[in-house]
Amino acid sequence: MLSRTADHLFWMARYMERAENTARMLDVNYQTALLPQSAAAAEQGWRGLLSISELLHEFHKRHDTVNARTVMDFMVSDEDNSSSIVTCLRSARENARAVRGALTTEVWEMQNQTWLEFNRMLKSGTLQRDPGEFFEWVKFRSHLSRGVTLGTMLQDEAFHFLRIGTFLERADNTARLLDVKFHSAQSEFFGAGQPRDQQEVDFYHWSAILRSVSGFEVYRKVYRNVIRPERVAELLILRPDMPRSLAACMNEVVDNLRMVANDQSHETLRRAGRLRADLRFGRIDEILATGLHAFLTQFLDRVGDLGLGISRDFLVPVNA
């Protein structure tokens, strides 16, 4: 396969997944912002989202105050923000258009329709009227994208590059989403003797985190107990049977990388395999003992390095 074709497929999938995960992060912040809390705590939640997304500096170039409205506008409809949903969906559609011949009709029509419908919803004010409904729609369109791809495309190299892009992006975003909550609440993770009202607030916060990754029912099925931060971390980091966990994502990345391996990709595949092994044989108590924020930061660095390796070995050179 031509490297430019692989590049378009890889980034089409990454941008679609990034749009979904941006919607997930915004949704969990929007839901938790509805809980009883001080204005300072609410602002810190939105500031934390921008900081984890590495967009705080860029945000302050355009906005003076950090609140739900300004952050959602910036992360949804700001065309100058390279990580906004509008930018991601436009980029996904443009990458799909560039390799129209490598896609089935259903995949292309889904991408094109998503872009057109998204613009219609923005103009109709759906985001302002019901942010939750808007974010659910973005997530649904991403689900549809993966379903149509899986159900209609030949499982050849084009398919494998789509899967690599999807799960590399998902791994990155799951780690960032975890860090939003865990890093901001680091001082109160495992404190005993919390007041009952604080315990109730924490329950709703952790529930929102789980729901943001479609993991609430999964958590109940696996652990059958109250929601505990360390178990949330274990579910979303180490459980290979949880679709959005870091372990599950790296399993998919490694398996699909093997299917497209070439003479120069040995080192990239080795690094991906080592990262998967660290997750497969890791233990949550060891991760927490060394610091969850440090673990997630290192994981993000390794995923970023892996992305560069994939670009070097298979795709259009970064400086091209």
C-alpha cells in the first residue's frame, strides 16, 4: 500500500476517534459540573480538562474566563483549535475523501453525512440547548463509523491501518480522561472517614467517569461492589476485556501492526509489544504505589513515541 494512502486511512480513524473522545471528556465534565460544588471547583474541573488536553495556553489566547460555555465553544466549534470536534470531523472527512477508492461506499457516505449533519446541528443550536444530547450524537456517529468499517470493508492493509489509528488514539484519550479525574483528586483518593455527603459526591464523580467510557454497567458486572477509585483505575488500565482500557487498546494496536509489518518496522513493533506486556503483567497496587499520574504521563509519552514510529515506518514522513 502507498504510504500516503495508509497515512490518510490512519488519520481518518484517529480524527474520528478523537472527536468521540473529546465529546466524552466534555460530557463527563458537563455532568459533574451539575453536581453541588463551588464556582472555584467547577472552574478547576474545566481548567483541568484543558490542561490535560495541553490546550490551556491556546485557550487563553481566545478567552479570558474558564467556564462551561467558553470551554465547550472552544472544544466543539472553534475551527482554529486543532483538537476541536469540528476540526476533527472535518479532517476525518477530508482524509476519507482523499482515499475514496480505498473505502466502501457505506464508509464514505457515513463520513460525509456525519460532517453535513454536524454542521446542521451546530447552526440549529443543539449544543447550547442540550449539550448532553449533542455529545451523545457525536459518540453515536463514531460508533457507527467503526461498525460500518467492520461490517463492510475487506480486512486487508487498509482495514488494519484504520484499526491502528483508532486504538492508538483511544489509548491516548483514555489515559488523558483518567488523568483528568485522578490527578485533580490525588490528595483524596483513598482517605478514610470521609463525611457521608462527600462520599455521595465522590460516587457521582466516579460514576460519571465510568459512564464517559461506557463502563458503568461493566464495572458493576466485574466488581459487584461500591465504586472504588483503585478499581476504576484497574478496569480502565489493566482489564483486556474492557473495550476502552489501555490493555485492550494495546492488544489491538500490536495485533494490527503485526499484520502490516515490513522490513523497517521491527523496532516499532518491539516497543508496542513491550508496552502491551507491561499492561498485561502489571498490577494496580504497584501502579498506585509508584503514582498513577506518573504512570499515565509515561504511558502517554510512550504512545506518542509509538505514533512517531508508525509514521516513520509506514506513513508519510512527518516533515513531508
